[in-house]
Amino acid sequence: MRSAVTALTLATATMAQAENRIDVVRPDAPALAAYGAFKVGVTTLTFVNEDQIDLVNTPAEGDVPIYDRPLTVEVWYPAASDTTSGSSFEVILRDGESTATLTGQAARDAQPRTTGTFPLVIVSHGYPGNRFLMSPLAENLASKGYVVASIDHRDSTYDDQTAFGSTLVNRPWDQRFVLDQMTDLDSDLGAIIEDDNAAIIGYSMGGYGALIYAGAGVTEASTQYSWGAPQGLLDRNRMGSQSHRELEDDRVKAFVAFGPWGNNTGFWDADGLAGVDKPLMLIAGSVDSVSVYEAMRGIFEGTLNTTRHLLTFQNANHNAGAPMPAPVESYALPAVNGWFPFEHYADPVWDNTRMNNISQHFITAYLDLHLKGDAAKADYLDLVPSGAEAVWSLDDAGQPTETHTYWEGFREQSAVGLRFETRQAGE
């Protein structure tokens, strides 16, 4: 019987991989990784931010051009209870040319629920990336009663990647603009969005933008980097500038930054990090060679004016917890300068689905606590720091003993390889 069950499990896993399913929850996933009770819809919207600085075409000296900046947004949301689940969609891969088909539980353009309202979550990819890179998290959160808007950041996607200065300047403002547009929607979808209750989730450069949005203005020195934004235009995000102060936003209740880039290259100092005063969750790999783990720990230690958490995947690199599993179509893509597009999604040590499930668990607890006021979810964030040192101890009735310190919602031994640290404001 065991061999038959094993064969069935392997066959199911292989099928899920072949279909590039974004809704896989492993049997060993922590409790809050499971999908919620809501049916899910998904739709594509486009917003145009008028009269923006055209960073890509800004010369080293001279006039600064202005243009209208379009942003495509994929939105996952709680759908009507009679929605038929499931749809597939084609996405562009890391090479900027090849495509893959993803399959999930969301129904394309389904009718939104007609009762209740839901918090808004803005999702922001890395450089490069696209709005589908964190689709497993987006769909999962929508099933739990969130409207999730994931942005294609112009000049920063796989098929339009260009001047890095555009990402440096625009990222937090794209996040703010999309939040504004989503809360202003005059539609059935807009009717279910809570316009004063939002969170920002960013990965890599999306995490950089989220931190600036959260209050961590950049250093004056970083506005002058020769490889950064031309003509000192990053001053828009400088700590203490009037423009950066205009990002302050009472609608946003919490921030999540996966592998945030920037502290490794001097974009923040102590004053900048001290500007964050909203709850913050950082998620990182301990051997991140892009954003550098010690630099991310510096963010955790330096954001003194808020409660913050740091989830660490031991021995994971930059792809810790955020990217979807590598689409099967990426396996065959040839190396470019010795680098395979597959590696954009995958980690050499950790399984992507496993990491996604862990992220879904912690982010669910965190958002439920801060956006829905679910105080019971605090238990999932009040943990002994080392998963390897947590003690599993149940009595004969299966109830925790006084020595039981295992992580809430985790199966025995399943927290090994993880750290979860919390510091309060002032610590």
C-alpha cells in the first residue's frame, strides 16, 4: 500500500509541475498556508500615471523629459460563491521571449463577491520580474479575503528591462499610484475594496520600494551614484525631502519585504531606517548573494521605531520565499553567459513550493493580525527564534506540555532550517 500511495503522490507532483500549478500546498506545509474559504477571481487592469519623469530617456545633462507611464496590474480577489474555479494564463519568462502557461484556482474575470469588503494588498516584483512572479502568494491571499494587485513595473519587466535609474526612482511611487487607483475604482471590484486598509509586499527591488514607501528615505550620497538615476533625480526619495514626506500614507498598515535590495550598496543610513514606523516583516535567505544577508539583517536591526520580524531560510539565496516555482518551460532554456533562466526562480537548496508555503503561512498570520485585527494570529508570530531548537512535547492526549515550544502551526521537525526573530519598537 505504501508504494502505491508513494507512486500516486509522485504522479500528482509531476502533473502539478507539468501544469505549472501555482496553488500547490504540500502535505508538510504549515497550517496557514492552506487556501481559504473564498472562491477567487482574477482580472487584468491598466492604469496610466500621467506627466511622469521619463528616466529612461533623461540625459546626463539638459532638459528632463515627461511622459505618461502605463502600468499593467493583475488583480486576484474574492469572487462570487458560485464561481467555477480554475483558469490558465500565458506569461513571459526570464529570457524576455519565451512563454509558459500557469494554472491556478482563480477564474478569469469572475464576478466579485457582492457582500463584504476586503483589505487591499499591493505586490511588487524585482528587477527584472513581472506581475506573475509572486502569483502563488497573490492567489492564496485572495482566497483568504484579500484583494491583491500585482504590478508590472514599466522598465523593469522581463521584456522591457532598461535603465536601472527608472526602478530606483519610480518603484515606491508605482506602488502608491496603484494603491490610489485601486481604491478609486468605480466598479463591482472597487466596491469590495477597503480604501483605508492596505499592505505593501515587495521582492528585491520591490522590497526596496516598499521600505522607501514605509518611511526609509534614501541617503543623499545614493542620489549621486554614477550608475543610479541621472541628474540627481533620486532626490525624490531622499530622507528628509518634501517629496519623500508626501509618501506617508495612513492607509497602509503593514509592509513585507522579501530579499530587499539597497542596504548592501548604501541606500540607507541609521536616520533612514529609523523612519519606518509601520509593522515590517523581512524574509531573507542566509546566503543571499544579491541583497546580502548581513545588509538585510542591518535593516532588521536599524528599523528601531517599529515592531519587525525577520524570517530566515537557512542556506537559501536571493530567491527565498518569493518567486513561483520555476515553470517547466524554463528547464529547456539555454544558458546565457553561463547563467540559466531557470535559476531566476529556483534555489539550489530549498524547494520553491516549500518556501512559498512557509511564506504564505507567515504572511497570512501577519496580515490577518494587522489588517483584520485577528489577535489570535499573534501566536503564529511569537516563536522561539531557532526552528531547530524548538521543542516538540505533547502528552498522551496529544496536548502540549509545559516544555513544548514548537512553532505554532508547524508539524514536528518541519521548522528545521528556519529562523524567525521579532523585535519591538525601541529594541
